[in-house]
Amino acid sequence: MKTSPSDYTLNIGGHLYSLARPVVMGILNLTPDSFYSGSRMLSAEQETPEATAHRIRQRVRTILEEGGDMIDVGACSTRPGSDEVSTAEEMQRLSEGLAVIRDEAPEAIISVDTYRADVAQMCVRDYGVQIINDISGGELDRAMFHTIGRLGVPYILMHMQGKPRDMQNQPHYDDVTAEVISYLARRAQQLRDHGVTDIIADPGLGFGKTLVHNYEMMQHLECFHELGMPLLIGISRKSMIYRLF
């Protein structure tokens, strides 16, 4: 029987979470260099830990008060051309930030944006993070799928052509929608082979795609439901919105 989008659910901490209506994910970046300055909670300049914590608390309250259903937390910028931070630095940023978020909103559904299995494990084990959001689809850390299967949390499987530092260097597809769907289907099966049951598919708008590629996929979003998985569509603040005009 074909799954209807209204039937999609996630196992969030042992509770069945319905996706019968669209849910909103608010972004909180524990970085000084993410592409949208309004989401950055770390200042490029020196500031006290108290000041940083205050800004994180304010951002959490804003997301929840404005109707956000989930908070996606990142500590390693993945904007085009960005350089990766060390695992130790990513863990430190997340440890400090997640402690504040959990204190401010202990019941919030938190997703952590990381492509490192060790980081994912720490966030789930130490801070009760409920979802892992991996921009690399498990390509940048071969241990990720096994780790997610062991942790038993929902996993956001995203498509990206290349890596953040070079992904916008002339990306090419013969049929972007078909190729991305094929990739997601193949990687989803590999996740299931590792015991992962809750998978969210993300076409990766803006990650190794041109403006034309982005709108081609947007025009055919219904095709992605052939995957039988919930979809995460990240378009907020992206240049694909204003560049069209």
C-alpha cells in the first residue's frame, strides 16, 4: 500500500509524532560564520559566556513563540566555501549550547546538524537530542549509518553534490530530480540495512545545485513522495528566493 504524506510519523523519544500537517524547524547556529547572520549565536568578537547564553535563550524563545515545532542546532558552518571546524571544536560548541537550550526548553524537539558520528552520539547520549540532520547523507563519516542504527533516532538524509567548500563549483545533472531521488532511495535502503526506521528525505536545495536545479526540484516535489518518507525542505533565507527576482 502506498504511503500518503498524511500518514507520516516519527518516533520521537518513544512517542509517535504525527507529520499529518507541515511542521516548522527553526535554526539556531552555534557558529560565528553561518550564511544567515540572524541565526548565529556565537559572536566573531569576544563576548562573555553569559552574553552568549542569553542570546541562545532569546533565540530559543523566539523560535518557540513564533510557532517553531523543532529546533535545528548546528556548530559547524556548511555555507558554500566554508571550511570545517575540528571535531573537538564542534563538540565543545554543542555541549555549551545544548546545555543552555535544554535548560531553557527541556521538552523541545532538538535536531543536531552534524555529519560526524561521534558528535551525533554525544548529542543523543548527553543531551537527549531526538534527531540527527546530516547534510552529507552519511558520505563524510562511514560510521554514521551504524551509529544512527544503534542510537535509534530519526535521521535526516540529505543529498549534496560535492562538499561545502566546493559544492557550488559548476554542479551538473542530466535530470536533477530523478538523480536526487535515486540517490536518496539507495542511501535510505542502506540505512534500513543498519536498522534505521525513521528516515526524513532532504533534496538539499542549494547544496551542489544551481538556481535552475533548485527550482526544477521545487516544481516536482510531489515526485519525492515516491520515496515513502517525510520531506524536509530548506529554503528559508537562501539566495534562490531573492535571486529569482
